[in-house]
Amino acid sequence: MSKNIIEVEHLTRTFSIGDMTVRALRDVTLEVAGGDFVAIMGASGSGKSTLMNILGCLDRPTSGIYRLDGVEVNGLGRDQLAEIRNRKLGFVFQQFNLLPRTSALENVQLPLLYRDDAVPDARERAMQALAAVGLADRADHTPNQLSGGQQQRVAIARALVNDPQMVLADEPTGALDSRTSVEIMGILQRLNRERGITTVMVTHEPDIAEYANRQLYFRDGQILRDEKVARPREARREIALWDQRADRTADALSSATGLR
């Protein structure tokens, strides 16, 4: 791991709803080293999504300091924040957020179109990102021609196309079945370990949080626990075992059919 990519000091966030004040975050202090894989957990309303929005430069804290890769972002303007989001951050959402009538390749290229500078090799970079998630052969498919897991892979490729320092994943497996969820976690683990991409993931599923190296538990806008995971679950190994069981089942069925 390298220097801290996230430094949060005494962060608070309050919202006014009518005459009521809601304290979504209360004096949160946090550091995340570059190359870490952090899972943020907590019940609905615990503050985890509010923190994610601030880390992603989509919202501003009411008070406190947030430094991203050494840069204090609190006082930056809208255009500067947009530039940071485009160049340093990749986002993965539960509902994929793909353009429905646009091919996988074109969906992945979208972040490159919002850059101030021209990207002459945009198509090639998008194809490389799709290849990194195993979907190079689905580049011309639209979302309705892809499974839920494939759509999430496209969303991950889109998050990768600008070579971000950090990926923020908000419930990335929430709309997926168990097998596909493990496959998605396998991709996130591989990108984290092989490319060193810092990954911060919000999840309400304890078994999904076990794939991370570190788990933060939020309650009432505060960090209740901050725990290192000594031995994270290995998605690649689980998928291999899953495939072995499926092969044995198929062999058994084939043998039984032959006996008939």
C-alpha cells in the first residue's frame, strides 16, 4: 500500500427537512491508504451513502476536511470537482445506469467524451476496459441484450476507462444473483490487487463485505467499528469450486442418462 488517498477529519453533514435537522454524519475521521479495499456497512440511514457521496465529490460536507490524494476538495468549484470525478474516480452503481439504446462500447466510452482534452484512442481504450472485465465479445450489444451480471461488468469497464485512482462502488451486487455477485467481486478483487486501484464499496450484505481487506461499520452517522480483514474471501477460488461442483453434477447426470 502507498500513501493515503483519502483523509477525512471531523466530517459532519446535516440536512434540513422542514423544521427538522438530520445529522447524517457526526464528526467522522478516516484514512484510507492507496490500494486498499474497504467495505462500508450499516443500516439504512446510518450515514454510509452520505459518506460515499462526499468521497465521490458528489456532495459537500457541512464541516470538516476532506482531502483526496492530498488535495483538499472542500473549497473547490463545480468545474474542478467535475474534473476530479472524471479523472481520478470511477463509479459503479447498483442499477448499472447504462444508456439503454447505446452499445456496451459506447457506454464505456462516455466518460472520455466529458473530458476537456480530446482522447484520440477512445475506442481502443474502451475496448481494453471491456476486455479487462471479459466482455470484449459483447462490445456491440445493448443493455437489453446483456444479463444483469454482464451489464454490471460494462458499468465496471466504464468506471475503469479513465484509469482512475479509486473506484467507488455503491451496492454493486445488490441487483445480482449469488453466483454473479461472486463473479463481480472477483473482478473488483483482481483490479484492486493487479492494478492497485483503491476500492471503496458500500454494501448491506455481510458476506459481500468479506471480500474486502477492511470493514467499516456505521451507525447514527458515526464509525462504530473499523476492522482489518485478516483473510478476505477469495472470489476466484469460490468460482473455481462452483465450476467443479457443476462439472461433477453434469457428469453424474450424463452417466445416469447413459445407464438408462
